[in-house]
Amino acid sequence: MKQFLLGTFLCALIIPTLSLAQTKQLTEQLGKTVLYGDIALSSDGSRVAWVQSTAATIPKHTYIRSTSGDAPAIPVDLKTSGERIDADPAWSPDSRTLALLSDAGEEDQRQLWTLNADGSNPKKLTHLKGYAARPRWSHDGRRIAVLYIEDAGGGGPLMAAPPATGIIDTAIHNQRIAVLDLDTGQLHQVSPPNLHVYDYDWSPDDKTFVATAAPGPGDNNWWIAQIYTIDVSKGDARSIYKPALQVAVPRWSPDGKAVAFIEGLMSDEGLHGGDLFTIAADGQKNSNRTKDRKTSISSLFWQTPDRLIVTEIVGGSSAISELALADNSVRTIWQAPEHIHAFGNFPNFTLSKDGKFAAAVRNNYETPPEVWAGSLGAWRQLTKNNTGLTPSWGKTESLEWTSEGLHIQGWLIPPGQVEPGKKYPMVVLVHGGPSSATTPEWPASFGMSRAIVAALSSQGYYVLLPNPRGSYGQGEDFTRANVKDFGGGDLRDNLAGVDAAIAKYPIDPARLGVTGWSYGGYMTMWTVTQTNRFHAAVAGAGIANWQSYYGQNLIDQWMIPFFGASVYDDPAVYEKSSPIQFIKQVKTPTLVISAERDAECPVPQSYEFWHALKTLGVPTQLVIHPGEGHMYLKPENQIDRMDRTVAWFDEYLK
């Protein structure tokens, strides 16, 4: 028996031993998957660095490898003892030095390190006290900038919120740009103390930063960030663009005359999608370069003053394209059913300075992740750490259907083995966001719902992963199609996808389940209040009541672009999409899972939904994992969540 304690509330729950026995082998297999993150390519394309771990372990170490030849990757030795977590490797402009952040030798405190391109001569350069991220070299190679929150933690709202007890601390610790002078060893915070900087870029002459920033608190105000230029020597900040929606990835043109960025309806910091804009450095001549394009730009790289390389979400796939500013024409260089993007959360793609050479972590549902490098479209596999892994789940298929005149795409993963004449249960897994998209990835991440896909398919379930209206991948109009309509059109899209899957595959309509995390958890709660088609549900980090949620979460600014006004100005638009308003219609057995310190989808929302179901006599359980935030970090809790999900569906759908 495992016990999860939150305040005076105690959940005592037992996982059926049958489910644990069935998933143990899969858990061990996925846990051995080598994961590669924070990939960085040297300016000349000769070397690539990344941070490496396994799916079941916490330590993360940096590796370096030549992009030519067959020499193995070199693990970076920082000459310290104990476990460590590295992050954000960044190459110097001359490709001779690698900078990175690491907590080596210091518990949970990142410091900036440098080392030679061959991994030799590691040096700790800083004595930071607080959160640090995203080191970037000046073009002359004499300075390194980092994002820094002095005397406070960071990492964004996905991380566990600090305990809220006693008098609530109203102090705001803004994330600022700090610049380290490599000649003197002096570190100076450059950006104004009243701004929280989310992303930034050096100008070509190293005199000015361009940044997305907003007044603190930082976790909440990303959704109202503007684009600023910041004088490196004086620290003066000037807003050059106040967007209608959200902005991300500001980058200087090579001649310093313009800035490119992504603008669109985005529901999560670090998960970018929208149109590509350019604006003159003085804030004039703002232009949407991809207006009406039926994709979502996810990252960008300037090549020349009139040409950029972009990554795009296309339906449920990824593409790399070239954009010519002279006529805004776009040429697709590469496209595949994979997940490719740079910058933001979990970047896995990078370009050389001249744009002719790329490195990426490539994978999909059938092929585990490995590092690749080479010319676009002619990449060569550099690592083979996951060669022995083979999927025990079924081969993924793209499923397309029409819903109310809209073209909808999703992914369908069948059971590992399908026997003729037999029908199988199906679980619909709704992605979070809602501004996001399900793209193919090897399902080894226990913390982000992906491993649940493998577990269900391996044990005899079809799994449908829809990309309904509100998702990335079909242009801005499609992404904005659920504004003021949460749970309306997107639910109808998902139900139409269920019908399409049942019509084409041997799926038993009497054994349907639904699950999801975050917005997917909300959609799970909403779905069971609107239809009785589903016979089991698992709602993770869901939202039961948009009206009470507005005052409980720590990121309420994200809601206004989607609902049109605050809950205090238009409570009706929040009420009509709240599952709790329709709770007496629920008949579906529902497992509710939440994280104790979730800042994005707080526990009271899950408690309220569970309490209502329990009162109404609907089979339900509530699980609260201690110490976790919106994104689970502890392997034992990640696996426990997967085990309980599969066990719940086994009980009610098998």
C-alpha cells in the first residue's frame, strides 16, 4: 500500500498486482532508453554537444562528438564527485570552447563552466546564487550572457511551486540578463530589475539585446510579454512591439536592422507555435511573413538579411523550411512524422552558423532517439545507444477525418498484436495546451504522458491521439478556433475521430476510455460530463471549475486570450465550459490524479471533481503525488502514475 499525504487529507490506494506485473517489463525497457537533450552544434558544424540521461534516472551529463568520422562521443568530466545535472551547452563563435551550466560539486546550484572543444580543461567561472539558464556567447567571444534569478529558484510554472504557508511572500524575483566578462571574471546584471526576461539574443555588434520580457511575476506574465531592446552598457530597455497575442524567440537579423519572432495564440511558455513576424529594429515596419500559412512556426534561424530557416508543425508532423523575405515564399526542405524544434522547452534541433549543417535528436513511435547530423535531408546517425530497443506496441498510423467542415488529423496506435475477428478497447489521449500538437516521439518520457501510450498499446488497447481545433499545425485560424469555446468544437472533433477509428479498425464501441494531462485532464473531466460513450476515464491535472480555477492557479494571465476577459468581467464564459456545472450527468468511473505543488493546475481542482463524483456514487479515486509540480520529475512518481492509469482502464475496459 502506498500513501499520499496532502495536509490533513489522506489517500490510501492499492495498485492491482496484475497491472504491475503486466507493465513491469515495459517500464524496465523504456527506463533504459537513452535520452538526448539541449543539443548544440558548433558554429563551423564540426562538433555537436548534448546532455544525456536515461528515462529512469535523474543525473544528466554532457557529451561531445565530432560530426565526422566514427569516433565515439566523449563524456565531459568536470573533475567533481557525486551526481550532477548539466544543461544548456553553448559553443563559442570560434567553435573552440563549450560553455555549459552544471550543479557539479554543488547541490541544486547551477554554475557556468567552460571547457575545450575536446572536453579538456574544465573551468568553473561563476559563483551564482540562484537560478541560471540559457548561456549565450557574444559574437566577439569575450562575454557570455545568462538568464539569472538572483537568490531565488526558477524554471517556469512547470516546476513545483514553493510551499505557500504563513504570510505569502509578495517579493518578485525577476529573471534578468547577466553578462560575464571572460577577461575580468566580473558578472553584471544588465537588464532592468523591474523586467522578467524570458528569451533574448545578442545584436550582431554586441551592443544591444533583443528580448521578450514583462514585469514580474515571471511565471504569470509571459502571456503579456512585449519585445524590448536593451542597451548592454546602460541597461536601458525600450519596448519596440506590444503584441496582440503571445510572442517568442526574438532574434536579430545578421545586419542588425530587423528582428524576427513568432507571434500567435500560445497556452504555454516554451511550447511555441504561430506566425513568423519581422519588425525593424526601431519598432517600425511590422510584418506577418506567414499569414494564412496552414502550419505553425515553432523556431527560426536567420541566414541572411532576406532569408530564414524555420521549423514548422505541419498537421501532426514537423518540417524544416526556407523563408524568403522578398516575397514571403516558403520552400520545404525536409518533412517527416517526427518532432523537431529549437529553443523553448525540450529543444532537439540546431543549425551551424551558415545554415548548411544541422544536428538533431531524431525519433518517432517506432524508432528510439539518436543524435543525427549532416546536411538537411542527408543526415547521418552519430549515436547508437538505443539500438537494442524495439517497440512492443503497434505500428502508428495517421488517421484523418472531417468534423464540421474542418480537416482533423490524429495518430492511432494499435495493440502490439491484433488478432483477426477480435475487437479491442480504445483509449483517447487528449494532448495538453490547448495550443500544442501530438507529434510522433518514442514514448519513453514517463513525466509527460508519452509512456502511457506505449503501456496501453502493449497491453491490448488502441490509442487515439487527436489534434482537434485549438491545436498547432494548421495555421492560426485553426489554433484560435476554440477561443471562448473550450470543450465545444474540440470535443466534437475528438468524438468524430472516435467514430472514424471505429469505422476503420476492430474497436469495441462499448469499451472506450479517455485520458489526458493538463488541458487534456480538463477535457477528460469535461468529456465525461457531456457524454456517456466512455466507460472509464483518467483525469490528470485537470480543471473542474474555470471560475474557481481563475483565483487558484499562479498563471491566470494565460486565460484572458482564450476566454476574452477575466472571470470577474465575464463569469458566464467561464461557467459554460466548467465540468462541475454538469457533474450530475457523469456515470463514467474516473481516476483523478494530481501533483501536490502544481502551479498550473492546482490540486483543489482535482479534489473538487473527485469529491463530487464520490458524493454522487460514481466510482472514483484520487491520487496526489507529493512534492511534484505540473511536470513530474521523480521517476518513481512517473512510473506510479503510468501503472495506476493502466490498472484503472484494465479494471473497467477489460
